[in-house]
Amino acid sequence: MSNSYSDSIPLNASSQSDIDEIENLINASVQSGPATVLPARPLSPPRASIPVSTSPFIQSNIPPPPPLSSSSSNQKVPYVPDAPTPPPPVGNSSSILATGFGPTPNTLTEPVWDTVKRDLSRIVSNLKLVVFPNPFREDPGKALRDWDLWGPFFFVVFLGLMLSWSASVKKSEVFAVAFALLAAGAVILTLNVLLLGGHIIFFQSLSLLGYCLFPLDIGALICMLKDNVLVKLIVVCVTLAWSLWAAYPFISSAVNLRRKALALYPVFLMYVSVGFLIIAID
Amino acid sequence: MDFSQPPGENYANPKTCFFHVLFKAAALAFYILSALFFNNFVVIFVVTVLLSALDFWVVKNVSGRILVGLRWWNEINDLGESVWRFECLDQESLARMNKKDSWLFWWTLYLSAVFWIVLGIFSLIRFQADFLLVVGVCLTLSIANIVGFTKCRKDAKKQIQQFASQTIASRVSSTIQSAFSVI
């Protein structure tokens, strides 16, 4: 079996890569799991054959030839055809368009909508995983696998806006303080967990702490609408408890038992201070 | 700041180029002009950061792919480790990329980061910590894109060299093998 490239690639290289992506998408959907992890040398044995006349979607698990070459920065995990587990917004929209134009889509609008929809659905699913009861909470690593920072961004800005609108004076300082407190707080809390020897990924943890703000967002909204102190107190307590309940499994599973309190206490502190901000704003 | 009206020649993807520049320019313009005209920090912050975030998204997902054929993202694999992926087109397609497109892409990317740094220095000089926050966020987003795409490009060059050397080796071996098979 010959090892040469040229006579086994009848199509031009860029459409080859597009076809690769589509094939891998189909293969993966058939296999119903993360795609078989393929040995990731950029130069691997070429495909045995791709009959031009029949459907191009015949092939195989042979890793795609160099047309779409990739490398991971730490050389650990081989190139996983990215179509099946949709990476953050990039991959699928181009593989959805089987235009043979190469990995870039035809029009500007089509992929943008697809990508936006996918992003939005990812935000919603992440929110559901983190904040609402569901079977995945026991395995935190899996729950927030597709972390994204858009959700946290929206929630933090929303909370800042709520606080700012509720404030009668110094609106801009309130907003700036709220935003800076939440952003810096999330970063510091993550560093805290990492420094305690915890196993958590930086962005995953940032994402988590941002999503756990969702109950407090709701609390802030209600407090903005109803100005009664007692109502505010109750609402904030309930939503605070909810936030803490949401954040607890992820943080506690990341550090070992003796240091759990050390990791959890600052999180508790931050959310409580945000709760106080909500109550005290007038 | 007239990037979207270049002199003369042809861009292969004018719409993409336009959007690539649009949000960057809008964020910078809004920040600069609004600070002159009205004094509501919250609105400035939210609009500027929103435009910057949109720009980040557009560059990362759309114009990076279309204008220069590069993309990068982060995955968490089954072992729970975070892996950064950088991808590029093959050399043939890369060579076919429009030069003007990629020139625009890279230059606006770098220039916008430089502008944000300059604006940051201004706000430092004026002791306006609030605005420093805005500038900080926008700068972070620009730098993230720059780093991501630059890493893509470096990997691309490395792979192209590898590919070239190995292709030569494989061609040589294939001709030798075909020679032997004839015998």
C-alpha cells in the first residue's frame, strides 16, 4: 500500500478538510460518544481511497491528512475531530455547511446565527446544570465541561445594573464597585482553590462562580421592584442560600477534605457581601 | 479611523472585514466620544464592554476563520484537564488567502490593543479608576485574541515546516517503493 499523498487525494485540499469535518461529524454521531481519539500526528497515513463519484462520506477513522492540521499546546491530547463535541463556538458552523469551499463558510449570516444559537443554548444548559438540581451535580467536572464566560458576564453586568438602578446616589460607583468586586472576587477565589491544592480548572471555576450569581440576580431584581426591608431580607436570604447550595458541590469536590472549609469560606463570604449590598442599597 | 474604506483594491471578504473593524472602532469611538459628551459612567461601561465583547466574539469565531484561516479554543478533555487547541488551514489554502484581508486582520488587531493601552495611560494620568476598569476589560479581550491567534500562527508555521520536510521524505520513500514494486 503506497504511502504517497498525492495520488490518494483526488479533491483539492481545502474541500478535503471540509469533507473530513463532515465525515467526522457523521462518524461521531454514529458512535454516540466523544469521537474516537485519534493519534494526532499531523502527518498520518492518508486515507485509503475516496471515490470521487460516490458520496464522499465513506471514510473511516483514519486521522485526517494535514489539510486541517492542528496541534494542542501541551501535546497531551491528540487531535480530536472537533465536530462531535462542539468546541466553543467555532467548529460546527463550518462543518454544517458542506459547501466544499474549505473550512470557511459561504456567507456571513448563516454561521453567525448558528453560532449564536449554539452559544445561547450552551449558556442555558450550563445554567441549568449549575443552578438547578440535576443528576450531574455529583460529578462536577463533567457538569461544567463546556464552560463559557458569556453567562457569567451577563449575570455580573446584570447584577451591577440592578444595584446601580436601586441606588439613589452614586450610581456609577455602585456599578463599578459591584463589577470589580465580583470579577476580582471570582479570580481570587479561584486562585484560592488552586493554591489550596485543589483540582479545578481556572476558567471552569470562574464560569461556575459567575453562574452561581444567578439566584442573587433574581434576588436583586425582586429587591429593586419591592422596596420593603423585610421582603428584601427574606428574598436575599433565600437566594443567598440557593447560590451557596449551587456553588458548594463544585468547590468542595475540588479540594481535599481537610481544606474544604478553607476553600468554601471565602466563597461564602463573597456571596454574603453581595447579599448585604443588595439589602443595603436604597 | 477609516479602516473600512480602504484605498482602491480588492478585499476577498469585504463584509467580514467590515464587521471585524466595526465593533473595534465602535467601542473605541464610543468610549472616547462619550467621555467628552456625557457623564454617565454606567452606560459608558456597559456599552463599551458589550461592544468589546461582541468584537471578541466576532474576531474569534468569524473573521479569524474567514480572513486568516486560523482558530483557537479551549477544551476540557475526559481527564478533566484543560487543553488549548490551535488550528490552521493547510498551506495551500493559507497561500490562497487574500493578502489584504490578512493585513487588515492583523493590523487592526494590534492597533486596537495599542489604542486601548494609550487610553489606559490617559485614564491613569487623570486618576480615573473607573475608566481604567473599562479599559482593562477591553484590553484583556483584545490581548486574549492576539495571543490566541499569534499562537495559531506560530503553530501553523511550525507545522508547515514539518509538513514540508516530511512530504519530501514521504515522496522520496514512495518513489523508491514504486521503483521496487515494479521490480
